[in-house]
Amino acid sequence: ETGVTQTPRHLVMGMTNKKSLKCEQHLGHNAMYWYKQSAKKPLELMFVYNFKEQTENNSVPSRFSPECPNSSHLFLHLHTLQPEDSALYLCASSQDNGDFYEQYFGPGTRLTVT
Amino acid sequence: QQQVKQSPQSLIVQKGGIPIINCAYENTAFDYFPWYQQFPGKGPALLIAIRPDVSEKKEGRFTISFNKSAKQFSLHIMDSQPGDSATYFCAASGGSARQLTFGSGTQLTVLP
């Protein structure tokens, strides 16, 4: 295991539902990330939190709302999603040393929007 | 300019073969080039990484070759095994692009 856990591992939700994805890292890192992984496409960076502050939002629709209450926990709140949002959502963490990021990924949440 | 182009999309080799996966980039400010390995049902795991001050790096059976002038880097897997069957992603970061930019992935199958 990488030290990054995600729950739930699988989620099926309707377009009108509200759900949340949870990520927890046990590595003492200070930066956390949400990625979207769709078939045959590069990993898409969604959000970055550094020292609990959101430092990047890569034009993600407002139906995705991140929350980072502390440097060990990261949430992704979901509401009124579309079928095209079905994907594997990956959380990652790293230690921001100002140079590059050696990122450690969780196992992901497989999301299906019906 | 932020893209990292990866090829091939899929690759099948026999056990003991040497699969080679290639990546190309445009941003000359990139200075960190990792490779990730992803098994089904798992998140990507960092496999090996290189900085542009060296042309080659080996860790066990995995080797990164780096060609700065061509802006290309590749992953070689020596004596490949069926357990190496996975999806491999290259990535790059550096300069103003502090976050990783990933390639689209290569699905490798090593036949017994």
C-alpha cells in the first residue's frame, strides 16, 4: 500500500444525487491532489491543495467541490453529475519541496453516474 | 506545449522480451520525468524517474533513456515477466509547470 487511502472504492449515483469521496494520506505530506482518469486519456489534474490551501483548479465544473480540512484529508463533493463524469477518481499526495513532486496515489474511486 | 505524447498505446511481448515505451515533450523547461506503473484496480505507482542531467538511469530491470536534444525519453523493461503486465504512464514537470503532465498510457501485456 502507498499510504494513501480512498473511500468508497466504488460508487454508483444518479444525476440528482449528492455524494462525497474521501481521501486520507498517512505519509506526512503537505500537498494533496484530485485526478480524473478516463479510459485511453491522460490523467487529468482537477485540484491541488498545498498546506490546505487550494492552489490549482483546472477549469473543473462547479458540480465538483473539493474540501481540504487538514493536510491529511481531502474530500471531493459531488452533485448533479453527468454521465460523462463516470471515471476513476484518484487522490494523490506529495511533499512540496519547491522543486518537483514525487506523488503517491491512492487506489481510486470508480464512479458511475447513471 | 504542456503535452506529453506517449506511444505505443498498447504493446504485447513474449516473456524475456524488452518492451520499449516512448514519450516526447515540447516544454524545454521540464526537468523531472517519472514513469508510473498501474495495475488493474490500483492507483499509479512511481516506478522510476530521471532528471535531464543524465542520459540513462537503471533501477533493477527498468531503465529510462533520456535524449534532451530530441526532447524524448523512453522506458525499457529488461527480461520482461508476465507480472510486468500493467499500464505504464510517463509524466513530466518543471519550470512554471510545477504539476505533473501525464502521457496517455501504454497497456503492456507480457505473454508467458
